[in-house]
Amino acid sequence: MNLRENWRIVMLVVFVLAATAALFAPAAAPDAGANNSSAYGSASGPTNLKFGLELAGGSRIRAPLVGTTAENLEIEQGRRASIRQTVGNQLNVSTGDVSVVLNTGNGDAVEVLVENVSEQRFRAALTEAGTDGEAASIRSGVTAQTRQQTVETITAKINRGGLSGGQVATQRSATGDQYVVVDVPNANTTQVLNLIGDEGEVSIVATRPVQADNGTVYRNQTVLTNRQLESSQIGVAQTGQNGQPYVPITLTEGVARNYSQDLVDLGFTSSDATGRQSCRYRESPEDPGYCLYTVVDGEVVYAAGLDPGLAENIESGEFLKGPSFIMQTRSTDEAQRLQVNLRAGALPTRLAVEDGTVLFLQQSLGDRFKWQALLTGLIAWLAVSGSVFLRYRNPRVAAPMLATAAAEVYLLLGFAAAIGLPLNLSYIAGFIAVIGTGVDDLLIIADEILNEGEIATGRVFQNRFRKAFWVIGAAAVTTIIAMSPLAFLSLGDLQGFAIVTIVGVLIGVLVTRPAYGDVLRNLMLDQGGD
Amino acid sequence: MVEFVVPEPDYDRYSNRQLAAVPLAVLALALLVLAGWTLVNGVPVTPGIEFTGGTEVQIATDAPQSEVRQSLDFAESVQPIAGSNEFIVTTQSTDNEAVRSGVQSAGYEIVSIQSRSASFGADAQRLALIGIGVAFVGMSILIFALFRSFVPSVAVVASAFSDIVIPLALMNIFQIKLSLGSVAALLMLIGYSVDSDILLNNHILRRRGDFYESTYRAMQTGVTMTLTSISAMSVMWVVSRLFGIPLLPDLAIVLVFGLVADLMNTYMMNLSLLRWYKFEGVSR
């Protein structure tokens, strides 16, 4: 066999070998060994193929971030704090929910990270804060920086929350909306939402009775903010001897000094604040006495008085030498969550899960889909084989045709393994589309080459092959055009389908289908010579 | 053994008008169905929960269907999966946690659950429409660029249009909702249907030889192509439906509709336009 003449077949063989390497060679998987946790399903099965959620099981949460952003502003570095303050006051939101981001893609930006911000009031607030509120472009959503920070925090929360192998990314829809997509294998959506459904902003608030003109009123003051807690050393959630779960915390020196000073100033170390009954939050939340609240996202999850021993240490300054204390919770679950929140930090804003999608699939169902989809594909291929054999009644034509169609799918699988594409059901639909267009094209090649009688010379063959290729090429370009809108502006559901179809058609037109022409020529010339 | 020989139709017996009348009548009927559906329901095709928002739960239980339906009062539909003790329950509610707890308190095991908010669904619907629209326009431009003459190009584009409209009408008749699978199928139809049309145009316009001889040659290949795809998709529809795999049954059945429509459109409508063009249109 002349290799030069059959270079298309040689190329196909090379591609098949490469696909085999990508599918089965241990080193070919992009992160096999190095980091198994980053791709779910990578460890299972004999191949390097990765499976997406629909075929591996797990949870996916896809949601936009809550917030409203004003862009195209010009803000001086030094005025950030005052702008946050003014905008927050004008809109009645806490300063922590207003952030100023400089040098975004669209000038400087101010974002308000709460729901239902009226555009009109936002503009007025910006003007009040001394920026050009009328010229700002206001949209819902947050800046890219905040989005990135959210993705990082969620990743940290998932990894620290004991859910391994999670992947977090942002996705842009065709309509310009940005979504955060959280994929966690081997977890149900309740577990994931518990971990990331809220911002997880933790603070310690001191509440105390104060004598005023009209009797006793309660005053709250935050003594440890989330940020201060983040800089501390957070211990492992555990259960104490009295059965009370807690998280041990060691503050940094500076934070400890402020903290103890605040407690002394607020009277928490005085004798009436440290007694057994100093905090009566559980019995009478309206009149709790001296309490330290553990507050998560504005909700009091635990309340306790200052321990007398600790109060003494704080009073004497002993506390500063070993500034550790414990944050108690009601349940071990809560302690666990508190620990994650403290370690990973608060999310800049909330995921608007109610505006997104939630998906959960048991692993067993994913496994079932895997072999059922494989079987469905196989049966479809058999149906194709049946009709091709009936049409040609010549195994010399039909067998290589079916082998070529199978090779196309094999190369595609190799491609998927090589780039670490996680397979989903829509990809399987894509494989089927590829077999469909593939067999169509092979039929065109076979008929074109065989129908016009004997192939006398290589030139006649080349001529016919070129004619067939015109049709195939035109059909391929049409398919690619039909799929490209989905491949480029998709929300992801049909993106895989579109990409697989496009890549499959390219592999088919450039590699496998021309090779089939060569195979056919060899077989037919052999036959003619007999 | 079954013979698989593409029959040679006696095109001589029919005028162009007669040939085109059937596919045009079917197309008109399909458009009528879509128009009527729009009048009654406000949309040409009923969108599924992927586009309206809602929740789909797959549950495992030994209880019979009637009991499941009764115990889950929020359920809009309860469909059993053949050969298993599982059901697919859909509801318009987008509150994943509420549906989850509702199903769990009824004592069923959740195999999978998926919910989409209405706004997300609306986005996906807009995207699907844009996708199909852009794909169709792109295909049309390409066809005009390839053939560079009006009538043959219009023949291909019209046939592709009808290949999409007829399955849409059939979806209404068979109560198939618009889903990601059927959108994928409609996009695939744009590619598939053009295959056989290009083949026919190519044989008739770019080859020497008698019109009917060229037509028959193109038909031999083209009809085999379409029948092969139809057989594969029918089998896939049956199997994937039995297994209860999502996405694939919708995709398969819409493709079967479209490919059958394509047989008619290519070899009656497209052909009659080409014959007119070849024998009468060119000489004018």
C-alpha cells in the first residue's frame, strides 16, 4: 500500500491512536493524580472520560448575585469611604452592603449589594455623595471583582465544609446576565445551600441595658466584626464537656485589645454583668440583661453572658496574653457552619437562588444514565447499520462505512478526554447528531464514487471524490452555522451539544470522511483488478 | 430478505403545481395549527418547564401512580418510568426546598430534582428563539452564497422552513412541550434537511445529464440518508423513552417528524421548483 497515496487513512490511524492515548493512558488526563478532587468522576471507570453532574450525580446551583451596580463613574481614591457612607445612609442600607470598586471595565463603580434598589433613589444617592449620578449607567448585578471574590469565597466554603470536588465558576448568558454556577458531586442541594445559601456574615454583638429618661432601654454594639474574626485563628468545631458545641477562637493582639477595651467600657466585666443570670436571652429575649450575641446574617444564633473567669482576665489584662475564647452554638451542625463561615469569610452578597436553577441527581441515577445512554447510542448505530447493509448488500462498502462512523465517535470521545470536558446528556445528543451527519456524508461519498461505473484511474477517483466533497463541505458548513449561536451564547445547557456537534463535524469532514473515500478506492480497485 | 431499493417516482405524470400543492397544503395546515394554538394559548408551542420555570422530581416508591398523584397535590403531572418503580413528577412551583420537603414528607425517595426559576426559564426561551433564528438566517445566507441563483436557493430555504414548522405543529398535536431536547432537534433539522436539498440541487444544477436521471441519482442517495436517520431516531425514541432518559426522547421524536417532512418537502416542493427553474425559469 502506498502511504503517500493513502495519507488520509494514515492520518485517521494517527488520530485514532491519539484518541486511544487520551482515553486510556494514565498520564493523559489533565489532572489525574495531581488533584483528583477537582474533577468529579475522574477516578471512577476505566477511561479518562469525565462525567458532568447529569451522568455522575451531585448538585448544581446556578444563580445570579444580588445587587445593583452603577458604572461609568469617576471616583477619587480618597473619597471611597465617604461615598459608601452617604450612599448607604441615603438608601437605608448598612455601609457594609455598599462597595466602591475602582477601574472596572466601565470606569469606576458603586454597587449596592441588597435586593430592590430603586434606580431613581440610587441616582439621587450617588449625586448626594458628590458623584455624577445622572451620568452613571445602572444595571442589576455586581461588578466582575465582586463576582470573582464571591466565587473564591464559595470555593473556600465548599472545600472547608467537607464537600470535596466542588467546582465554582461564572457563566454569562446570551442576554448579558451573569450567573454563578456551583457544582458539587456527592452532595444534595440542601447541604450545599446550607453552606452557601446565605452570606454567612458573623459578628459578636454586645447588648446591655442602659438607663434612659423613659426607663431601661437596650443598646447593641458590635464588638467583633466578621473581618476581625477572619483575621483570628479559628479552631475546629467541637463539643465541650457539658455537651455544648463550640468553636474556639484566638484573636490577634490588636483585635483583642479593642475587644477587651470595649467590653470593659460597656460594663460587661462589672459584677452585675457576669453573674449566672446575667444573660437571660433564652427566657426573655425582650429583656435579656448583659448578653454577647453570636449573630449570623443578622440572626442571633447564640447568646451568652461573659464567663466570670474570663471577665476577671479581661479586667486584669491577663486576657491579652492569651486572647482566646469560645463561641458556643446550639448544635454541632451550627458549630460546623460557624467554623466554615469564620474561616472562609462572608460572601460579599447573596446568591439569588430563587432566580436561578437547582439540580440534584443521585449518583445511582447518573450511573444508570451512563450505560443506558451508551446502550441507546449502540442501538441507534445498529439501526443505521441495518439500513446501510440493506441498501448496499456489499460488506466491502458497508463495513468500512460503519467502522468510519464509529471511529468518528471514538475520536470525539478522545477529544473530550483530552481536554477534560465533563460529559452530560446534551453531549450524548451531540454524539448522535454526529453519527447522523457522518453516515449521511459517507453515503454521499459511496454513491458518488460507486454509482458512475468503474473507477478506471486515480484521477477519475479524485474527480468524483471532489464532487462528493463539495456537497459534504456545504452540508458541514451549514451544520456548523446552525450550531454556532448555541455554542457561543449559551447558558450552558445546550452548549455542550453544540460544541460536540461542531467539533464532530470538523473531525468528520477533515479526517474520517476523506479517509473513508481512500478505503473505498482501495477496496474497489482491488475488486476491479480481480 | 427485505429489498431496500429507492423507487423511481414517475414525476412526468404530475405538473409542478400538482407536485408543490401537497407540501404547500401541509405547510399551510401546520401554520394554521400554530396560529390557532397561538390564539388559544398565547404561544405557538407550549413551552416545558425548562422555559417556563418549575420543578421536576424523579421519585422512587412502590406506591401505585394514583396514590402518588393523590399524595402530591402540587404535582402537575406524574409519569411512570417503564420497568422501574420510579415516577417523574412535574410542578410549576419553583421552590426547590418546598417541593423537596413535600415529597419527602409523603415518604418518597428523591432520585433527582431539578428546578428553574421563571426568569431563568424566560432567558433560556429567548436564547433558544435567538439560536434558532440566527441559525436559520445563517443557513439561508450560506445557501444563497453557494448557489448564487434565486430559485434554487429559495427552494432549499423554503423546504428547511417547512421542515421546522411541520414538526412544531406536530408537537402541538401530540402534546409534546418545547424542551431543550426539541430545540436541539430543531437546530439539527436545519443541518439535516439542508443535506438532502443541497444534494438534489447539486445533482440537478451542476451535473450534465437528463433532469430525471440526475434527480433519481440524488434521490437514491438522499432518500437512503433520510431513511437511515429516521430509523436511527425512531429506535432511539423507543429506547430512551423506555429508559426514562431525559432530553433524548424529545430530540428523537422531533427529528423523526422533521425528517419525514423533509422527504416530502425535498422531493415534491424543492423538486417542483427546480423543475420549473430548469425548464421554464431559465429560458425566460
